[in-house]
Amino acid sequence: MSYSIKGFLRITYLVFFRAKNTLARLTPKRLLVLFVFYISYIALEVMTWFSFLLDELFFPGFRKVQIKQPIFIVGNPRSGTTFLHRLMAQDEHNFTSIRLWEILLAPSITQRKFVQTWAAIDRSLGGLLHQVVKWFDRNFVRASNVMHRMSLMIPEEDEYFLIHQGETIIAGLFFGFPKAAYPFVFFDTRLRRRKKRMIMRFYRHCLQRHLHAHGEKRSILSKNPFFTPKVDALYETFPDAKIIYLARNPLQVVPSYASLSAHWLRLLAEPKERYPHPEYILRSTQHWYRYPVQRLEEAPAESRFFVNFHEMVADPEKIVTEIYDHFGLEIDASFAAILKEATERAHEHESKHVYTLEAVGFSREQILSTYADVFERWGFERDPS
């Protein structure tokens, strides 16, 4: 297991020497963001990789941990993967999911032990540090994205593990260079086999560390839109994996994803366009609608399940029950009550975020034509209200 210095240097070169006339031009705001990022990131990775080394010395047993029947929730961004993940993650009898603070700040067993020790000390002293962390989480982490509710304390996409390895789609998108992200957009088909195995081996070790710290009896439950082009790699790395694929109407996915992507980029840079890189949005979503469905349909039926987003939000209890039946899982009384409550809330929910295709630079006719086969495959409405 090793860090990709080459990947880090590649994106750094783009950031400082190829930024002119791009989405990531070096404005004063951008330079400040980069300064804070590089200082924080380098310090974090030095601590993280030193902790990985300590894991090898003091917790070598993590390598023997078996990852049994993990479940991966995939699909295009804005397709309901977060909703389904956070709903199923409440079933703590069957599953363990990984919280954002564990992914970003404590991927090693050593770091987790350190945090647990300090948390115990803090509780004995009145919990001041805990209150500071809650304040930071509420005012900075959650406030950074009103479209996708984030918190250090709730399950999140564990693609973020890969920032500790240096080879991830997040680097290209974070730094505003979509072309640097394309190899990862087509992960199974574009990346060299050696690199794919290196990335997936690192990811597997991260999951083994998590189970070593939290117990091996439960299955990993992970959701990752960025894993959507990795279905072959997931099956190769975890032969008994179960994959849930969600699909939502492109007339809703495309403008919503474009808006989310623009929101993040404006936090980190000052692009001239309000909704930048439309080509990336179209290319990535097309591949992630088609490729994984094709590959999953070729996989054994018991290893995958397809979910229509619109059916799920109409009746979450029904869809989750079907998933559990398909994978041979049991719903206990406490989780059954959670599902019933989720269905009642879903009937009352109304999205606060409204997007139009025209506002983000697309036309309805363009989407209907580009994704004609997707509409046909899923029976999506061509004029949804």
C-alpha cells in the first residue's frame, strides 16, 4: 500500500501552471483556498500515513479481516443514493457505515484509538471539546452545502478515502480540471489494470481497518456515485458484493447535478461561467446511466438490484423491503418502525431546490435526445411535473 506521489504532482502542476483561462484561474480567493488546502492536506497526510505505519506495527490483524457481502449503493449523483444509504444505515443490526470524520480525519485504526481516548478524557472534563466540534460541524461543514446535507457525524461517501491515496476523481473535480477526472469517470474501461488494483487494494484495506475497529459481524454499507463506473472493480475486489443501482429521470438529474457541481466549484474558485463544465456533466452521466446497467445485467441476479428513484421516494418502505427480500436480509422491529416513519415523511416532503434545464445551459430536447435509451429503459416521463 502506497501513496501516489505521481498523482499528487500531476494535479499540482495543473493547479499552478495550467490554470490560466480555465475554471480554476488563480484569483486572490483561489490562491487563499490553495494555501489553506496544501498546508492542511500535507499535514493531514503525514499524520495519516504515519498512523498507517503504526497500524502495521500494533494492529497487523486488520489484514486478516474478512469483508463479507458488502453492499454498495451506486447511481448518478442526485439520484437518491444518499437518501437510501442514510435510511438503510439506520439498520445497525445488519450494517456498519463510515462517518465523514472517520473517512477524512481518521482512516487508520491508530487515529480512531487516539480520538476515542481524547473523547473519553473530554467527557470526564465536561465535554468542552465535544461542544467545539459540534459548533464547527454545524457552522462550517453543514453550512458549506445546502444541497447535500453533510456532517462529520453521519455516513458519507467513502470515495473520500482515496484522497489519502492520491488517485481519485475528486482531485480533478475539486481543483476545477474536469479532464483530469475523465480516467476515473470511465474507471473500469480506461484505467490501467495495475492502477485499478492499486486503488482498490488501498480501499479494501480502509474497509478492513474500519471493521477491525468496529467489529466484523456486520456488513459494510457504502454509497458512492463515484463508484458507479467501478462495478467490475467492485466485483473483482469483493466477489460476494451486492450492488444497488438507482436511476432517476435525466430531466431532473442533469440540472440538479450541474447546480451541485457549480455550487462546489464556486466555493473553491471563481469560474467566469455560472454553470461550468457542461460537457463533463453530459459525458459522465451518460456513461453512468449505461455502462453499470449493462454490466450489472450480466452479473448474477442475486448480486444486484435496480431501484427507480421515483418509486423509492413514493414508498421507501416498499422498496427497502424488496431489497432486503432480494438479498435475504431480515428487518427487525426497530428498523421496520424507521421505514414506516420514513414513508410517512416522504409523502410530506417537498424539495426546496428547483432547477430548470435552461438555467444551467441545456434544453429539454437535448436531454430527451441524448438520453433517449435511458427514458425507454426506465419508463421515465418525458414531461415530468
